[in-house]
Amino acid sequence: MIRAALKSLLGRKVRLLLSTFAIVLGVAFVAGILMFSDTLNRSFTALFASTVGDVVVRPDGGQTDLGQLSTQTLPASLAGKLRALPGAARVDGNVTALNVYVMSTDDKIIGGVGPPAIGGNWSDAPAGHGIQGLVIEEGHEPHGPDEVVLDARTAERAGYALGDTVRIVTATDRVNIESTLVGIAGFAEGGSLNGATYAAFDTATAQDLFLGGADAYTNYWITARDGTSQTELAAQARAVLPAGVEAVTGDDAAEASASGLLKGIDFLTTFLLIFAGIALVVSAFIIVNTFSILVAQRSRELALLRALGASKRQVVRSVQLEAFVIGLLASTLGLGLGVLLANGVQALVATVGLDLSGQPLVLAPRTVVAAYAVGIVVTMVAAWLPARRTGRIQPIQAMRDDIALPESSLRRRLVLGVGLVVAGGAALGAGLFGSVPHAGWWVVFGVLAILLGVTSASPVVSRPFLGLAGSVYGRLFGPMGNLAGQNSLRNPRRTTATASALMIGLTLAFTVAILGASAKASVDKQVRDNFIGDFIVSSAFGQPFSPAIAKRMAKVDGVDSILRERYGFGRYDGTDQGVAATEPRDIDAFDLTMDAGRAADLADDTVLVEAGWARDHAVGVGDTVKFQMLTGERSWTVVGIFAKNPIVFFPVLTSVDTLTGSGFPDQDNYVVIYAKPGARGVQDRLDEVVAKSPVVTVKNQQEFAAEQRDPIDRIIAIIFVLLVFAVAIAILGIVNTLALSIIERTREIGLLRAIGVSRRQLRQMIRLESVVIAFLGAVQGVVLGIGFGIALMYAVRDQGLEVISIPVGQLVLFLVLSLVVGVLAAVLPARRAARLDVLKAISAE
Amino acid sequence: MTAAPTSGTPAARVRNLTKTYGSGEALIRALDDVSLDLGAGQFTAVMGPSGSGKSTLMHCCAALDTADSGSVFVGDQDLSTMKDKALTRLRRDEIGFVFQSYNLVPTLTAEENILLPLAIARRRPDRDWYDSVIATVGLGDRLGHKPNELSGGQQQRVAVARALVSRPRIVFADEPTGNLDSRSGAEVLELLRRSVDEHGQTVVMVSHDPVAAAWTDRVVFLADGRLVDELARPTREQVLDVMARVSGPELGSEFRTGPGTGSGSA
């Protein structure tokens, strides 16, 4: 029996290959993402290990979880004390600053998005456990105020060679630096900055640039003598350190900085795996469909086996065995393809700045296990329904000519489908609007149930659509159109199941398109409603920039006044909380709507809080709030409560001096410019101020809105790229269904050719069949996508997304594209059909 | 040998047709220098034992297969010089087919199946001709039914109507009664006979069945790829005699008992 099953499998290599494709792609997606994630993990763990010494001495709370550095420093005098420690082999002081942007030879910022742009002093100190960090590969160390060393990848991306003049933009008072590139640094033992950029000067220059000229350091690395452990050395250091300074082991420091980032990577992995899951659901659809067709085509053979004495169980088993073999084969291929895919994902994340080029891929055992488990389980589960149906084949059917596999009744499918849609709708509603725990899961299950319900009911509810398509075809394309229309109705289960696979991908794409359009429309509305002043000055990534820029702009001809806004992060009540700051004298310009207190009361060590935040934290005017900031705990008095305003970036607003006093650098995030009435050409003159530091740009209202929309577009683009997978699998599904139905209809096609249908007409027929499937999927996708999109937008309407916008142009474009997809999917099956030998086809079984 | 035309201009001419399969030891001569004229307005049967080349001959005449050498003319068109497109058009406009296994399009009704060749050619059916074909086929109220709702005999009569409706130069029928019981078979043969007698249709039929052959004007016999004999106005007994002679006593007796289904006596 097993032999018979395997023989039958091998006898149909083309069909076998076709049915594995879908699952191969799904497995490749999962494997690729896991490999990518492991690679990312290892590369960051390695990177962080190289950014700490055996013991790191730094100001208490020297860094927020989000990577911001304290302005507090350690005096140079501390070095002597540390060197005297019995376990210390050497002590090195480090100067580190963020937002030090290297400009490329054609004036573009290198990096900037995602990974940090780091500046500091050159040091050849070994990292913890003797790991050699960056070493000079070409040239020499920097000496004097005009020399700089770059990491090799940054130098390469920027197009600099030794001896070139490197342009650097900082967020400090000295905005622009020009230095000579004297050295190029790389990791001696392999490794990567993962897209971060690094510019190193000699210590005096770095102190001058980043620490206001003080003879001080951001932190010290102590290298342990042989035989002294990190823990011992840290304990020795703690004994001699003054208050407010801490000594932590390199392992702990690396762990602490890595954990936040690895949490971020986990999120990214989960996010990507969701799309892999979608791809697998689509694959499962294809497998169900493929097996249904294969089993139907083989029903006579299976009946023969029954007639020869095989039990029901054996017949069902033989189909399940087939599924197992296909799953096994597909998993193996998928794993291989996953390697390629992991490279693709690396390229994708490189577009958001995470540069992993040169990192070898990590193939963990877990990935292999997951690939096989997913591939085999999904295939076997999907094949279960068709396999079970084979058990109902009667032996007598082997003797009959027209054999039909028993099918589930359409009526039952309609009832099941409607039931699922209703249940799914209820779950979706509960998740979105109710107050159930784990609302996200309710939404996911709701969406899934609705998709499955529509799929189940589709053979019935799509009938009018298919009938209409058939009559339109007949009118437009004559007899071949008529035949194509009839063919799509011949087995509505098959047609609609194939369309449903496409529907899933497109539903999500439409939903995302609607969310994106609505988010952008909301941004536009908020900017329109709340834009103050005439221009906004900011960096493209919301990073802080030099206060010198605001000072210079205030003096520009035609500028009436300026308004600064900046922000930092602390912890309130155990969670990260952004704190915005402005000059109290400028507070009127924000035009805040006050629910309580007075905006004008804002002064040092007081805060204004947003109404929602005040409600959530039960805070009122006159209360004291305690924030954990870089320099330790701060107590501030609440003097007012304001209605939500998008120009105030965080729900807590304090004075600039209060924020600086909490350890944040004197750097602005946003500057609002008020022009004098009637002044002309102001924007051009403001542009001149920042001409040499393109990190910062001057925007009017439209430009600012466009910049705010930009990240939304970027996220949508990435989601679309990920959904392409689900759609690609669905397209393979169409190819598969068409190819299998052509095999099934060989004799009929032979007849058509024999009575004078030309190859062209035949290809046209197959193409029209394909288009109707694709279009059905797209139409279902549009309807569901609009439904989900509006439901989701409605659910989040009080979170600042108040405009629901349906991108009609985009939806129409998708529908047109689905027609193209239909035509493309038909290319190979149609060619195959047209090439059939007429004689052989007519006499085919 | 060359069989002489029996009357008038031939509808199709076969000249020195040769076709082989395989090579070396396994070389099979399906057709070995066959020349033959198929008379217009005649009902011709091509007979011979299995492997005699009769189906290959028909497929070559019907533009479904190509020979290694020699030529086939349908009217004055030389098939050996034509490409796929022209052959397709020829099949569409000049040739009608009836297959052993009916080969109707399952998604179309009987009427749609009959009209399909005209629809493909985008030609309007000639009303009178269509009505007379329908009347001859005698399906009555079952024209709106799908093939799977018709009996085998009814399906084959639909197939004959489909072959006749475009008024082709020749109708080829490949074992048209092979899958039918004797009564249904007789109905189909009668239909073909009437199309020849009443409308001057040329019909060429490949068959095993001496009973079927007895309905024709002329029988040609093939054995081992060669034309070996022919009969005009044959009776069942004459056909059986020739069959016995050309295929040896054992095979001949096999014919007498009737191979396959549906070749019982009528």
C-alpha cells in the first residue's frame, strides 16, 4: 500500500512539484525570518560585547533605556585612582557623543535612521574579556584637532579615502566640522556596527567638541589583570568611587544595553513571523485545493485499490502519506530557499538603516526543526479534509465511467460560512470595541474566522459574480469567453478556493492601504489644525540638533521670533515617559487650550500635563510628580492641564532649563519660526543657515505635513513587500489550479483543438479563466479590506486617528493589477494547453 | 496498390502515404505507401485488425497527425504543406469529427455543443440546415440538457450533429458505435447513412465492426499499413470473409465473435 502511494506520487512529478511550491514558499518565509533574527541577535550580542570594557565606570544612570547619553561626565582626575586598583591592568577614558553625522562626498547623511551616529575619542583599549574591538586597518590614529578616523563601512558608504576631507555635522555648538581622514578602522575579529556610524578624534579634540572642552570623560574602561574577575575588579572600583558614580561589570553593561535592543529585535521577528503565518495560511488553502483536485483526479485509481481489497483506512492513509512526503520535500526546499530569503530580509531592513552586510547567516537547529515542523504539519493538516473524503469512495466506482468524488454539500458550506462570519464579526467587535482581555487575539481570531467563513460560503455567494463574469465574457470574447465563463462555474468550490487564497493577501493589503491613507489624512488634519508659526525647523529623524542653529535663525532678516522645543526621556511610575520642554516665556505661542491651571505659570521645576495623561495617572494641579531622570530623581509641581495638542510631542511639558538640569544636552528637537508679516524670501534665507548641515531642514506647513507622512509611507511599503509573499503564493495557487484542471480536461481540450479551436483561442480561454479567479479574489479582498479598515480605524479614532480615508485610486489600481496577475498566472498553463498534442489529448484517459 | 475512385471527384486523396513509429528492431510501419481516393458523397469504411494503421490513416486525412512522406489532399489543399494555423482552420471549416467516446464539452448544453464549431468560426448557423440537422438527430426537447444528462446514444447523436452542422467537406468517424449498445449504434449509423443519402455528405468511418461496415457504400481493408482489399456495397458476410482472409484465421474468428463492447449483431 505504501509502495502504491509512493509510486503514484512519483508518477506525477509535475503535479507533485506544483503542489509543493506553495508550501515551499511558506516554509522559506519562516526559515528565512528565523535565520535573519538569529543573525541579528548574534551580531548585536557581539557588537555590544565589544562596546564595554571589563569594568565600566560611569555616572549613575548614565544612559536611558532608549540610548540617550547623560551630559554628566567623570573628571580626568578619577583615572589615577582607578589605575591604582590592584586588579587594574589599564584604564582608558572614553568620550562618546551621539548624533555625530558623517556626510557623504555628495552631501548625503550616512545612516541616521535607526542605528546611532556615534562620535568620540579614539581608543585602542581592549573590550571585556580581551576582545579586540575596532583597530586601525589603514593609516594611523588621529592626532590633533584636524584628524579623524572612520569605521571602514562608513568610509566606504560615504565614498571617502585616506587623505580626503570628511564633513561631519554635530548637534553641539560647533555644527560643522571638517577633518582629514587619516585612518580607517575595522573589527579585527570580524563584526559589524550594524549600520551605526563611528567617527573618532584624538581625546583632546573629542573633549573639545563634545564635552565643551572640559578635561573629562563620558566613562572609563578598566581592563582586568590576568586572574582578576570582572566582579572582583568592579568591587575594587566601587570602593574608591565618589557618590553618583557607578562601576558595573562589562557583562552586566553589555547585557543591559543589549536587552532593550534584543527586545526590539524580538518585536521585529514577531512582526515578520505574523506575515510568515499569513503566507502559511494562504499555502494551506492552496494545499487543500491541490489535494482536492489530485484526489478527485485519482478517484478511479483509489476506487480500484478499494476493489482490490484496500480498506478505507489504507486509502486515507495513502493520501496522508503523500501529504507527508510532500511536506518533507517542501520543507527541505523551503529551508534552502529560506537562506536566500534571509538575505532578502537583510536587504529590506538595510533600507531602514540596519546594515548587516558581511554578517554570516546563522542556521540554528531551532530553524531546521521549525521549518520541518511547519512544512509537514501544515501540509498534513491541509490534506486532512481531502484525504478523509477519499474514505467515502466505493469500490464499485472503479467500474464506472463518470466517477465523482463525494463533496461536502454547498448548503452546509453556506451555513458554516455564515456562522463563521457572524462569530468572527462578534469576536472582532469584542476585540475592537469591547473590553475583553487580550483584545489583540480576539481581533486576530475574528479576522481569521471571517476570512475562513467567506471562503467557506464563497462557492455559493460568488455564483452570481461568476455568472455575471461568464455572460460579460460571452459578450466581449464570443464563444471562447463563453467557454471560459462556463469553466469557472464548472467547479465553483475549486474556483472560489483558489480566489480565496488571493483574497487573504489582498484583504490585508487593502486594510493596510486604508489604515495608511487614514493615518496620513489624520496627520494632515492635525498639522493643519495645529501648525503654529510659519516654518518648522527639525531633523528628518526627530534627532536633536545644535542650539546654534536656532540662535542664528533668530537673527535672519524677516524673522520675528522663534520658539524652541526639545524632549528627553525619563521614567515615571516604572515606565518610560517622554518629557517635552520649551522656554517658559514662549509658552503663549503654543496656544494651548487649558483644562485647569494656567499655561503662563510654567517655570523651572514645574510641568504642564496633558488631560488624558493626568486622568490616567490621577494627577491634578498642585500635585507633585516624581520622575527618574538621567541625573536621578526629580520632583516637579503640576501647574496646568492642557488639551491634547500634536505640537507638544509628549504629554508632559517642562522648561528647557529643567530638562538640561536633568542631564540632557543643550540641543533642540524642533524650532518654530515666526516670520514678520509681509516678509518675503524668509525660507530661502533660513535654508542658507542650514545649507551645510542637511540633517536639519526648514519646512513650511505642507512640507512639514509631507515629512510627517513619510514614515507612514515607509511602513506601508514594507508591509506591502511582506504581503507580496502571500500574494505570490496565491498566484502560484492559480497557476496550480489551472495547470491541474488542464490535465484533467486534456481530452476536452483535444476535442476543441480537433474541431478547429486555434492555439490562440485556447490560450485566450485559459487566460480568461485565470482572470476571473484573480478578479474574484480581488473583489472579495476589496470588500473585506474596506470592512476591516473602517472597523480598525473606527476602533482607534480616539487615539488621534480621527479621519477615515479610503484610497479609491489605490484600490482601483489593485483591482487592475489583479487582472494583470490573472493574465500572468495563465501564461504557463495556457502555453501547456496550447502545446498539447491533439491526437494524444483526444485519446487521453 | 491503389484503390480506384468509385464515382465523381474525390473529396480527399491520399498519395504514397508512409508513417513509421520507433526504430531498428522495434520499427513499426503504421502506413506503408498507401494511396487512396475518398469519393465525394460516399460513405466509406476503413477496416482492418488492430495495428493495421486504419486509425493512423484517418488521423492523417483529418489533419490531426502528419505522415513521414507522401501527401494528403482535402479538396485541392495539400495538408503536408500546411502549418498549424492553416490546419486548425481546415479542421474548423472543412472537416467534421465523431469520436468513439463522444467528446462533448461537459459545460455546454447539447445545442451549444452542436453550434460550437460555428461559434468558434464566428459563423451564423444556416437556419434551414440547422433545423434539418436537428430534425435528423431527433433529440427533440433534450437539446437544452448537458451531456451528463443524456444517454450514450443521445450523446453520440449530438456529436454527429456537431460534425454535420458546419457542412464540412468530409466527416470522419472513429469507431462511432464502439461505446454503444446495438440499438443506439444502429441509430447513429442510420443518421450517418441519411446524411450521405439525403444531403450528399462525404463520410469516412473507421470501424472494427462488420455490422457497421454493412451500412456503407464501400469498405477498404488495411493490414500491416497497406491497402489489401476493398468491397463495394458490402454485406456483413462479405466483410467477414475478407476480414478472415486479410488477418489470418485466428484473428478472423476473433472478429466473428466481436471484440470489445457493442459490436453485437443487428
